Amino acid sequence: MSQHDPQNVLDLFVIGGGINGCAIARDAVGRGLSIELAEMNDLASATSSASTKLFHGGLRYLEYWEVRLVREALIERELLLKAMPHISWPMRFVLPYHKDMRFEGDTPTSKLLSVVMPWMKGRRPAWLIRLGLFMYDHLGGRKILPATTSVNLSSGPEGAPLNDRFRKAYEYSDCWVEDSRLVALSARDAQARGATVNVRTKVIAVTQVDGIWHVTLADQETGTERVVLARMLINAAGPWVESIIQNTVRVNSAEGVRLVRGSHIVTRKLYEHDKCYLFQGEDGRVIFTIPYETDFTLIGTTDAAHDDPEIKPSCTPEEERYLLDFASNYLKQPISRDDIVWSYSGVRPLYDDGASSASAATRDYVLTLNEGAGAPVLNVFGGKITTHRKLAESAMEKIEPFFAHLGAPWTAGVPLPGGDFPVDGVAALTERLMAQYAFLTAPWAKRLVKAYGTEAFDVLGDANEVADLGQDFGATLTEREVMWLVDHEFARSAEDIVWRRSKLGLRLSADEIAALDDWLANR
Ligand SMILES: Cc1cc2nc3c(=O)[nH]c(=O)nc-3n(C[C@H](O)[C@H](O)[C@H](O)COP(=O)(O)OP(=O)(O)OC[C@H]3O[C@@H](n4cnc5c(N)ncnc54)[C@H](O)[C@@H]3O)c2cc1C
């Protein structure tokens, strides 16, 4: 018999505060399990703040015949949109067509076409794009998002920023999501339902005693250590998933992670309309240009092998050049390094399925259960921001045999904090906020609604005038908002606040960001 007092043993211990760890913690606590989660840095400080920020089916994965993944993701888009209409919204994507566009060499579709239509020599025919978009429109039970249309680039605003050789395009729908806010709100919801969420807390060792995990945690700010007991471990460490298996849990397993770096650059706004472009390159890859934070354009992404999770990913000069050249090939006004105002980079923690190229490695998630160490561990590989909720549900199916009292699925359609308003309700909510807080400017009110939804009222509280919001840190960031983020959203540093809970870092100077850090340290 175990000598552990069952009162002190948690059901689950989750390693990693990215989207997957937080989604699993939220789902599991809502099903009645006791849970603690540790994130060694800030929530979403690794891959989950470095995505292209799309809830999307992934049009290009159809060429890999990943129909299950695309269908699941397409169905999720609208479900998620309804649960978080503040941090997610519909977007239209313009896909200019040109006859020289090529496939990636090793997709099953390109291989098939090279046999049945050898004269195409790797070019992607227009009918194939239309077929892909038809499937994209119909696979996922689309109700809110508009269907695909054709666009004449010779007239209309969509053609204006593009090189004249592009005359024809298709336009389809996907959704935007504020990735790092999604993580913070998922963690908050998990906490509100009873989970314990620790940031700046690293799992430094785990040992198994009588079928129970002893998890040693090190506080990264104070250096203090403590031990927590749990029946099961969830290894949602993203790029570190393999390192946790090999070096921390130390089970004998051949499971590997394939680290694929993706970088983005941000420029000043390149065009006036609010649609995105999906550009196809002559190397078969695609990149997006996306209207970003009102005054900017986001361009990405790349696919590059990344050797070591301990090496912090950054956009290399070669990746910058690649993205600049790729976009300039389409734009009337080419762009250069001088146009870049910011860049970021993240590492996809993909399951190593032996695929030959980085872009061919499966984007699908893989959950593996390991019992070889005497107590169970569930390892999370890959996945998309878009499929985080489904991934959490699949994780619950995997762990069900260990927890007789596990509740039923519940997360579909349940709003995240602040998301309890209609999908098309941002304008009405912004008006209500401005009516109650007359001192707000329209862009300020809109920013607050798109960050906090209905909770924007709680953030501002009893303020009657700007002065009631305390210190002004610049770019409409005030002491009251900062304290909301510290008290409710696990923020500790200026970086957490200006690059992950918001993107105000694009508008604040280095001195202003340093002043915020000083203020937080001396508070
Ligand atoms: C360039 C790029 C673009 C992408 N674009 C999209 C997109 O548009 N749409 C989409 O759906 N998906 C996209 N993705 C995929 C998506 O971002 C990832 O699948 C997802 O963020 C992975 O989340 P995660 O929780 O598994 O990993 P992470 O977010 O990396 O989280 C793992 C966490 O574990 C923590 N950790 C590690 N070791 C320890 C330890 N010992 N103790 C405590 N904590 C630890 C880390 O600090 C980290 O925060 C993109 C990915 C990339 C890289």
C-alpha cells in the first residue's frame, strides 16, 4: 500500500504553460481533477506567443492529404471564435494566382500530379487551388465565415499594392487570434475553476515513489525549492518535450521532437485595406502578409531546422532576406530591411515522424502515454493553436483509464473570461465602454475591448477621469491596467505586459519599457 496521504496527492501535474499545458489544465480541472501547473518563465513565453496567430484549417496541409487535421481545425475555428470574440475575429485572405506557382516537391499531391500531368512540371494549376478552396469551404461546417470568392486584381483595392502581373485572385476566410492572450485567459479560467498555476517555476526533477510522482519545483525568482506529489504527469513542455522525457522523467523511449523554427517580420503598414495575402513562392512554400495592430503589417513565416531548445530562436538575417524577397516579388513597392520594425521567432515542437523536409513534418498533434517509469506520463507533441481544445479533449480520453471520477467533455462553446458577448458585438461593446468612461478615445476603447472583452469594465473599475487610472506608462497603458495584468493574468515584468499580454511594445520606446520594469520592481 502507498504511504502517501491521498489528501496531499494531486491528480495531475502539468509541465509547461503554453497553450497546450493551459488548455489541458483548464479542461481537466473542469472535469473534477485536482491540478497544478508550472511554467518556468512567463505563460506563452515560448512557441505559443510566436505563431502566425491564425485559427485556420491550414489550406496547404490539404496538399499533404492531412484531411482529418484540416477538417478538425476548420470546425474548431467557428467554435473558438464564438467563445472568444474579443481576442479572435474573422479575416479574409487574398490568394493571387499566377501560372508559374509551384508545389512543394514532396507533397503527395505534387507526386501524383507529376505522374498524371507531367507537362505541368511541378506548377500548381488554378483548378487545383479552386478544388482546395472548395474543400476548405465545405469540410468544416462553416456558418459565420463567408465563402470563397474570385477577385479581379485589375480593379478593386486588393490589387492596388500588388505587382501588375497579378490580375486574378481567390479570396477565402480564416480567423485571427491573439495567441498569448489566449494562453493567459485559458490559465485564468483554469485557476478560477480550482487549478493552481505557477509562473517562473521550473520543474527541475521528478522521481517516482510507490506509483506517485514527486515533482521538484524551483522558483526562478527566489531560488527556493519545494516538492509536489501527483498521480500523473502531463509533459506539455513544447520544444523541451523530448528533454523532459530523456533528462527529467528519464524513461527509456525513442520518441523524438523535431524542432522547426518559424520567423516573422513586422513592418509599418504596407497597404490600406484590412485583408491578408497568401503569397505562393516559386519554391512551393507560402507566406502571409497580415494587417497587424492597426498601423503595421506582419509577414511570415519561414521553416528552418533548429537544433537545441536552449538556443533562443531569433529571426536570422537569411530569414529576414527570404521574407523580404518573397513579399517584394508580389508588391509594387518592394520592401527592405529598413522597413522592419520588429521580428519574432518560435520553434514548432513537431513529432518526429521521419519526414524529409521541415515543411513536410506533420503539424498534427501526437499524444503518447508512457507507463515505463512506474507512474504514468502523457507527452504532448506538435499541435496547432487552432486545435488546442481538441488536443485537450484527446488528452482527457488518454488519461480516462486512470481517473474513474473524470467528468464529461465540457469546453465546446464555453467562453473564456471576457468572451461572453456576440461574435459581431465588438462595436456595440466599444460604444458601451465609451459611454460609461467618457475620457476614453475610440482607439483606446477598442484596444481594451479587443483585449479584455466584457471585462474591460472591470479593468477600468470606478474611474471617472484619466487621473483615476494612476500612472501613465505611455501608449494608453495605465497603472490600473498594469495592476489588472499583475493581479489577474500572472504578469510579472514589462516584457510580459508589452509583448505578450499586449503588443504595446510596438508603440512604447525602450525608455518607457525600462521605466515600467523599474516601476514593477519597486512597487
Ligand atoms: C512560426 C510558427 C507559426 C505558427 N502559426 C500557427 C498558426 O497560425 N495557427 C496555429 O494554430 N498554430 C500555429 N503554430 C503552432 C503553435 O504555435 C504551436 O503548436 C503551439 O504554440 C505549441 O504550444 P505548446 O504549449 O505545446 O508549446 P509552448 O508554447 O512552447 O509551451 C511549452 C512551455 O513549457 C515550458 N517549459 C518547458 N520546460 C519546462 C520545465 N522544466 N518546467 C516548467 N516549464 C517548462 C516552456 O517555458 C514553454 O512556455 C505556429 C508555430 C510556429 C512556431
